[in-house]
Amino acid sequence: MSRYTITVHHAGNSDPEAVIGYDPPLKTFFLQAFPDKSGDDLALWAGTKHDEFSTLETLREAAEAQGYTFSPLPAEMHAKLLAEVAIASTRPEPTGPLADFAARLLKS
């Protein structure tokens, strides 16, 4: 799983320690920003479901729909994220009892 630091903006506030990345097991991009004082809860945590955001564009649109924005990603970061998706897509799908159990969990 990758994790890159970016700045996310919301309602006149900024979180310069927000995180964007790709989660291969969930097959989704994710975005985390604005932790509470304890650091245990996030105001924005997008990309927690299987195959929720298959592109960075859909992740950006979902964040914007909730009033959050972030600057265009640096070209190198963007390329690394896309490379991670390409690598993950070449891995065989898991099989066996554990994979069956995980698939049932994802459906519920």
C-alpha cells in the first residue's frame, strides 16, 4: 500500500499532512485528511471499500462532492500511483478458503 503526503483543503482550512495512496487488496485509491485531536478519527477517509475508486479522477470527484479539494498531484507521484495499479493488476486473484471468506465479507 502506498502513502503519499499531500495538502487537502476544506472550508478555509488546510491539512498539509493528508495522505493519498493505493490499496492493492481493496483495489482502490484512498484519501485521508483532517484527523481529530486524538488522531483516531478522520473528517475525510475516502476509499475504504473494495474497488471504490478505480481512478484518481473518481477519487477527486468524490472528495470535491464533500467539499474537499487538493492540488493536482506532482507528475512523479501521479506516475508512481498509476504504476502501483498496473503492478497490482498483474497479480493473480487469491484463491482458496480464505479468499472465499474475504469475498463473502466484501459482499455484505
